[in-house]
Amino acid sequence: MAHLLIVEDDELLRDALSAQLAQAGHVIETANDGEAALDQLRRRAYDGMVLDLGLPKVDGLAVLQQLRRTLPALPVLILTARDGIEDRVAGLNAGADDYLTKPFNRDELLARLQAMLRRASLPAFGGSSPASQTASGSLRIDPAVPRAWLGEEPIELTQREWELLALLVRCSGQVVSREDVLTAWQSEAGESGSVASNALEVYVHRLRRKLAGSTLNIRNIRGLGYMLEDNAHP
């Protein structure tokens, strides 16, 4: 059972989603605009959120960008009528963990949401890593939380960013293929929750930006995949 926030301005859809997710055993709260959503996120904790983009008062992307400053690991599923590739990329760049366009199959929505919540409750890919791993003198990750730090500063990561970083750290100095990452994500989410190959590029780009200023780099090995390397130790 999870405590979920549904942010949707369409009353009929909001009520239908609330009923479906409550029937699945979740505790549901709702907000009908972006301003109300941000207020509720400040006042109480949630296990996950279903977020529409076309919201009154504060747009869904702005809501997502603001909450990521204080709640970097909150699982967020975007639910929207915006189906262009630029909208998907914008949603992922803003910090979404998954993206579903309207009209949608409600069984698929439930499957994606359950997969997202399951990933958030487990160490990355279900691994049995020690309580703390260090990729270099500057990066530290804790799979039990999960959280990561550069020096003493915490890194704000979404769930998928965390999973990708943890996998690269475990395989530090080795090539991780695109297929390895996509297969691992798909095995966690199920077939309906798989991540498009081009979305992986978005996550890699975001991780590179968040590691900027450190000695770590995610290197693209052409035709093979990605490697986390420490430039301080060539």
C-alpha cells in the first residue's frame, strides 16, 4: 500500500483514477491544480505522484522542477495528452520517472505505477551491495537509502538516475551496454514499463551534468555502451 498524490484538473478522470488506485489498495489524495499540489507536497509526505502537465495556476513541468529541489527521489509518473517527443524529453529532463500519454489503458497505468513504486522501495536492481560504495574519493553512494554524495554535498537524483548511477558504480571501469541497462529497467518494470532507448540518452546526459565538477565521467564507448571512469586515476 502506498500513499499517492494524484494531480489532475479533469474532475471525472481524477475521480476515476482515485477509485481505481484506492481499489488497488493505495491511500489517495488529490489536487486539481499545480499550486495546490505544491502546497500538499510541503505539508505531508507521499510515496509517489501521478502528475498531469496541463494544470491551471502552476504548470505540471514547473511543479516537477520545484519538487525535485526538495524531493529528488519521489517517484513521479507523468500522465498527459502531450505526446510529442519534445514533451517526453522535457518531462524526463524535469525529473519524471515515467511518462504515459492520454488516452491510456488503466491496467497499463497501474502496472507502470506499481513498477515505479517497487523500484523506489528497493536498492538499485535488487542488488546485494554493501551499505556504502565509493567510485572515487569524491563520490559515495548508499544503496540502503538510496542516496549519493559528491564530497559532503548530496546529489539530487530521480529513481531512474539513481539506478543508472548505481549500476555504473558497481561496474566502474567496465563497459555497461545499453542493452544491459534497458533489460534491467524492463525486468524491474515489466514489459509495459520498459524505457525507450532514446530516453536512456536523456538520463546519461542528466547524470553527466550532476557529476560535473568531479573527477568522474560517464564515457560513451561507441558501439558498446557506457563506462564510469575516474579521470584522477588514468
